[in-house]
Amino acid sequence: MDAQLVSELTGIRSITSEQDAEKCLQCIPKELVPWDFLWSLETKDRVVAYKFCLLLWSITKDTKTPQVPRKLQLKAALSVYQHRSTLVVAGTNSGKTLVVILLVLLQQPGSITVMLSPFKRLQETMSVIISELSQSMKIHQGDPDWWKSHVFNRKTKSLGAVDILVTTVEQCFRSDSGHLSQMGQLLRLPSFQQKVCYQVVDEIHEAFFSGTPLYGAHAFRPKWGCIDELRRLSSTVPVLGLTASCPGHIMASINKAMGTPTYFHLQSALNRQNITYAFHCVVGGLHVPENFRCLVSPTFCDPAKHMRILIFCDNKQLTWTVRNALESFLPDEWKGKGVVLHYHSFMSQAYLTQAHKAFTTEGGLCRFLVATSGESTGVDFPDVDIVVNAGLPPSRKDKLQRAGRLVRREGKQGIFLILYEPWVNEVDLSEYENEWIIDPDRPRKKLATHASQRDRAPYSIVAALQKRECERKSDAKYLSDEHETAFIFTAKECCDAPEHGSSFNLQEYLPRKIYTQEEYDRDHPPPTKKPRGKGKYREKPQREVLISKLKHWRRSEHIANPFRAVYPEWRILHDKDVERVARLRPIDMLSVDDLYKCLCHEPSNDWKEAWGTKLFSLISDFDCSQSPPLISHPTSKKRKRKESDTQNDVPSPSAPRLITRIPVPPTAVTTEASRPCPMPRPRPMPRPNPKPLPKSFLEPNKENFDPFQV
Ligand SMILES: [Zn+2]
């Protein structure tokens, strides 16, 4: 930041009289200033609000989009500035982040703001937004050395140059192994606590959705359920909670997270008026590639001219399936060039950053991003034209978050489309009358570890779909949004509900013809009757090729293993398992879990990390290279099994990474020059324990061996 701007900001901060502030305000175009609101304030508050306007204008006046805070942002910032804990409930793209920036711009010298963020991706987004507005604000992103030297000096008890720390919740608490990070230690240091002027909790609804045990399952990110502990550490500091989803049934969790029952509640209109909502029942199931054909233009020739489409999936295997399906509909010259990318939490950070950039930047090549929920919260996509949810979203809150990624530029319109499978229409709504009746996102019954998609289907979505209710009305009811603009839409159509008439035609929103039942029946004729027993296993010629490949892979891995002298080859994969794995049909191995189930013994976590993903990738690549395509529609029994592989996929820094499927795209780019975005790299495989091994390990009893206990 140049010296002139620094002195300008210092000058604004030192203003004390209303006249001086009004004089300075003359440099801002009158139509940008919310005068009605400013004049409704008392003089003392008005001067502070003037300063907020002037500070923001000063740091943005030379950018593409000079800004002045809006009424809601000023209201929220003033409330926290007056030392009141405040909950801001405002729709996606409403500028909640700007409230934090205003507060930091006017915070006392020698003080610091601490902000809790749910996702690392969001942490990065915040970093970029704030850095763009002010170079003086630096963000902690987890680098301990930088942090140690810049944030707080324990000896002199003084702060560094940092004005705001953005951290994930997990970084503030002890890890499962009992380690307390530097951030956690610092937050518990009384000399640091005295320097904290504001606490901000972004996406505060996660205290319920991630931090609370729900429907018989454990809390997905239990640390979110403990953030009231942080509040107690700095109980006199005002907290600012930010959310776009605050339905009544989660208020108890939000109250606990805010740590005070007397906070100021500020709610704006939550309706995104430029979005059209639609449902579409896919043919055969989500695994049928042709169901995604409608998203790829038949005349695709230039990525820059194609719509930008974001597809959400709730399990990693489905991201892979959808990515392959979309890729198959591209012209040959664009296959494997990075036009379609997939994105989930177990991929390398370098790949995720590149994929995100390729999709979101102006000249980025990626036009289709197939992602899990990590891309749904707080991430700013400037002009996504279509957001698709492949399957039912886990909750209406997730639906709203995902739809919120759509066209965020004024004057543009977009469609949010839920692709669902036929079984949704068969679900009996009376089964939802259970113990969680006040929770609109409740499932039909307690969730087991491998609960199927059908078991997880939330009432709020299933009921709206079956009753064909207006989606905008369902959202308003869910969010208790009584704002006068809750049902208004500027998009061409509101949604596909019959109450808006019968003219809605989904095809008009999509670049290609929707796959029909007739086409499906033509492409998938009923199987001719097979002799008893045939077809249960992979065909023999194919099986033999795969066995050879598996043995070759095992040999290569063993040679590359520095501990091969004490780590026999059969510990990587026993001959019995080679046979078993090769026998399994592709349709029976849709996830790494299917692979583990097929093995002779339950594999250890070490084995899974070392070999599970590699082995699964090898088999997937083999299947992809076979002709005809091996993705065919499963029988109802197998479909049931496939459904059971679906689980929530919010990245959890504290969660152990047991299943590490690292996809290796079959259409890898061959030259560095032609590669627009690096493909995911396998993580380094953990080495076997180099410590002295027990005698039984070195001389295994082959009668009772356990090949997975490394
Ligand atoms: Zn509607």
C-alpha cells in the first residue's frame, strides 16, 4: 500500500466531527451513498458510518468496482463496532464478507480480529477478497513459520503486521492425537486474548450441520460443536456470526456458538431472484452417461463460447463417473484437454487450486467442473450458467448453498437443476414422521454408517419434489423468510412447478437434447437369458489379462519399495486376492470400498493408504480401456449396493484419510505444453514401519497369515 493511501486512511480514522466527515464524503458519487439510512442514525453513529463509507471508498476507488457499503453492511458493522454480538443472515452474494472488512479497517491500532472459516478453500477466497481491497490485511493460512514471526511476539507481547487471522475451526483445537496447534495455543494465551477485538464465525450454521450428532450418526466435524469454548476464552469480545441459511431448527446450535442469547439478529432477503429451479428424473440412473449428454453442446468447438456448468455430486466415485460421461460427449480434439475437470477433497492441493482457477478465471479452459461440496460454500464464481446437482442434495441448506454459486453478476440469469433417480417418486412420505419431526432435512430413519442415498434423502427435498411445490416458496418456508421480495423472480421463469402453468420446458435451458426413455430402451435392450451362473463374474479372457496386469503391478511396487527385503510381495496383494479382484465384474467394483469388501481379509488402514487407491485406479483404468464401455445399468440389487456407497463429502482437516482414491484420468495429456492444468498427483505413499519388526513378521506363518497387518 502506498504511503499516500496509508496517510489517507489514517486521516479518515481520525475524523471526529460530522462536518469534516460530510466534507470528505463529497468525493463519493451521491447516488452510491445510502443517505436515507445514514440520516436515520444518531449523530455519533452517523460519524462512524461515514468513516466506514470513506474507508471502503478510499481503498476501492482505483479498482474496477469502486464500492460504498450498503445499508445491511453498515447496520451490521455498526452493531459490532458498538460492541454488540451480531448474527447476520443474508443470502449468498449479498456481501457479508464486506462487513468484516469494514470492521477491520476501523479497528483500534494494536488489536486483531480472529475469523473462523469452515473450509480451506473459503479461507483462501477470503484471503484473496481482503487482499484485493487492502494490502495491509494479511491472512494466516496455516504456515507456522510465517505465522510465528508475523502474528504475535510472545516475549514482547505485541502483535505483528497482521490485522485479521482467518483459520479453520479444527486449527483451534487439539487434534485427535492430542496436538494443539500454534493457533490453538495462541488463542488460549491471556496476553493475546487482550488484543482480540472481534471474533467472526463464517457459515455459523455449520455448528449444527457439522458439529452436532445428527440422525444417529456422529458429528461430521465435532470441533464445530465446541466453538462456544472459544467464545468463553474471550467472552467480552463481540462476535459476528455470518450465514445464508438459518432455519428455525438450527437456532439452538447457533445460540450456543454465539455464546450469548442477546445478540442482534439482522436478516435480509434471502431469495436469489435471477435463478430458475427445476427437477429432472434421469433415465436408468445417474450412472448412465447419456443422462449428462444434455449439458454438452453438440456443436462444441470453442470452450470460450460454451456455457460454464458446475455439477455437484455427493460422493467421489460419482464425480469420476460424471466427469468421464461429460468427457465422452466432447469432440475428440477437446478430450483430455482440461475442459472437464473433477474436484474433491482427497486430490492434491496443487491440482485443486489449478482446477478451481481453470474454471473460475475469465480465460480458463475448464467449462465443466464436477465437484463435491467443498466448492459450494462461499466460493465466488462470476458467471456459472447452470448448476446441476447429480442426485438429491443432502439438505435444503446444501441446495441453497449450491444454487448460490450461479450467476453472481447483475443482469444475468441461471438455472439450478436437480437430476434425481426414479426411486425418489416411490418414497413414502409417511415414513418421515419420526423423532426429528421439527427438522425439515430429516431422513426417514436413523443413518447407519453405509446408509444408502435413499435412506439419506431429506424430507425437505423429497416432499417438495413429490408435491410439485414451488421451489421459491419451499425455500422461503424453510428459511422462515418473510421478506416482501421472497417470491419475486427476475429470471425468465420461477421454477417448473405446475402452479406457474404448463409452459415450462427444461430443454430450452440446456445446450443439447435430453436423453429420453425411448433412447434408453433402445440402447439397453433387455438381456437375453443366459445359462445359469454365467455373467456373475468378469469374462475369462478379460480376467486373465487383468490378472497379468495385477501381478505386474505388484512386482513393480515391490521392486520400488525400499523395505522389500522385509516386506514380501504377497503383503502387497496375495495371489488369492489377485484372483478374487480379477473375478469381480466392473459393475461390482464402483468404489474402493467394493474393492476392500472383495479381499480375503479386512485390510488395515496402513494397507489402504499404501495400496488401496493405487490398486483401485489400476482396475478403473483397465475397465475404462475396455470396449464396449463397462458402465452399464446395474440390476436393482446392484443399484442398491451402489447407493450404499454414498456419503457426505465435506472436507474435514481432522478426519483420518483412510480411503485415498486418487483418480488418474484415462485420457492423460501427453505433453507438458498441451497440458492446461496438472492432473492429480498421487500423494506420497506412507512407508512401512522401519522400526525393528517382530519375529513373526519376518517369518510369517503362511497357514494363518494376515496380508494386511503391516
Ligand atoms: Zn416457483
